[in-house]
Amino acid sequence: MADYSIIEKIGGLKEKFESLQKDLAAPDVISDMKRYVQLNREYKELEPVIKAGEEYKKLVEEYDMAKDIIAHEKDEDLRELAKESLATVEPKLPQMEEEIKLLLIPKDPQDAKNAIVEIRGGAGGDESAIFAGDLFRMYSKFAERRGWRLEVTSQSEGAAGGFKEIIFKVIGEGVYGVLKYESGVHRVQRVPQTETQGRVHTSAASVAVLPEAEEFDIELNMNDIRKDTFCSSGPGGQSVNTTYSAIRLTHIPTGIVVQCQDEKSQLKNFDKALTELRTRLYNLEYQKYLDEISAKRKTMVSTGDRSAKIRTYNYPQSRVTDHRINYTMYNLPSFMDGNIQEVIDQLTIAENAERLKAAGE
């Protein structure tokens, strides 16, 4: 049975979609970049809904025509063709209805953005820093598979390898919407390289994924920012410890401090640091949104609580368990090599189910 209310909803959205098309071509909108970016974002969000709606409308027309022929046509050959058509179309309708209902639920507008990711070694000393390095390699490999670009902003290496802290930006289509599920505490159980007795230790690293704030998302007053320069440390060739290329920015009203020393150019480091500062300020507001959503949903998948333990990596059993959805897989080497899409898919399915349920309440 076709759901005609969906066609009505899509019809209303189509008017808005066509209006956005006209607005985007208007000279006054083209000259106002902030408004153009906003309208273009709305247009891109509506595009898949309108496309799916048009396909659904065609299916419903085929369904109605087949039913009409079966009910009124006397020609047996035409009736047989109509029955075949109905048998093909009818099972597709419920599936398309679910897809459209999901598309009609307002998305998190941040999902389409790039992401800034920070990984910090937690409890476990040297081993947690080594594990933070393993997680960074895992995300690097995953980004490579997805065709995304990765830029390191700052890093602090661990004494025995890995990182005490590493901050990097991932650039690509819909990065935040995929990587947002990685925010939280990641726990590892394995025999550390420093362990002589062969005992399994537990340590942890925290991952925070933030949607990158675009230039038009937040207005920064440069008078509120203190800029300090200092010598870079770590890898980087002859310019390290000789030129003041590293940048530290302090946002005086909030006390937020960011720094970048990854590039040899002071200007490039300043641009990267400014992007990160803008993102951190933007995320002060975004965190309120996450907290509000997680209060409404009992089993929030992309939780606002970044201190929650989300996943365990058990090396002796070659096991990865995601605690939010009780999902376990036994192929740890492949997972650590960047093959994390399977778990991301399961988390996406779980969150979509939550969104549909919340919309129906």
C-alpha cells in the first residue's frame, strides 16, 4: 500500500528546493558569501530528498496503474503484464518509504564538515602513548581508503614511541558525519612492549572529534587573540629550533589556547592554529546541542559525553568490541590497519533507528 502523505510532504519541499535554486542564482545572494554558503548548504541537504521523492512518486504511479488495469481491464495479456509490474513494484514501496522517512528527519548540519581529531594517551603511561600512535595510524589508513586528506596540526611524542597527544584535521566529503562516532575513550588490553613477564595490561587513549568551523560559522575578533611565536621542536629539518615559526594563539575571553608547529612557515602555522581556535570556540556551542540531544535519547550513539568508554581492543583474543551497540568482531589486525567501516556502518544503522524512533514519538 502506497503512502500518499510522503508525496504531499515532498511536494511541499520541492517548492522550497526550487525557490533555493532561484535564490542561489540571484546577484544579491552571490555577492553575500555568508548567505550564499548557508543557502547552498540547505540546497545540498534537500537534493537527495527531492530525488528520492521523485523516484517514489514514479513507483506509486506504476503501482496505481497496475492496480487499475487488474481491476478494470478485460484483456488477459494486459492483466498479466500488470500483475508482473505489481509484483516488482509492491515490495520496493516500503523500503523506499523508510529511506525517505529517514531523509526527512533533520540531519545534524555538522555532518558534511571536515573534522579536527585529537588523540591523547590516557591511563597507562608509555603504553597509552604507543596505543595513541596505533589509533592515529588506524585513522590515517581509514582516511586513505576513503580518499580523504589528513593534516597534522600539532603533536607531542611519547618517550617510548607513539604520542602523548596528536591533533590533526581530516579533509573530505562528509568526514565529521563518519568520524563523529569515534569520540570517547578507547581501551586496549595487550602485553606492552615494556613488559618482561608477558602479563596483559589495560591502558587507554581518548579521542575527540570536532566538526571544523568554517569561516562563516563564527566571527573572530582578532583583538581578542594573543599571538605568541616560538621555536618548533621535533621533526622538521634545519629550521627546527632556529626560527620562530611555531604559533601559539590564546583567546583571551575564554582562555582557550591552541598551537601549531607542524609547518616550517609561520604564516601556514598561523592559518592552521586560527582554524583550530575557530573550531574550538564553535564547539563550545555545539557541545550544548550534543548534550541536549543525548538527554532526549536513551541510547545515544554519537554521545556528547567524550569521557564515555566506547570501545575495547583485546589483542590476545584479536577482538574489538564496541560497547554502545554490543558489537564484536574478531579481526583486530585488519581493524587496526584501517578497516573500521564495518563498525561505523553498524553505528550509523543504530543511530538511524534512534532517529526514526525519536521522530515517531
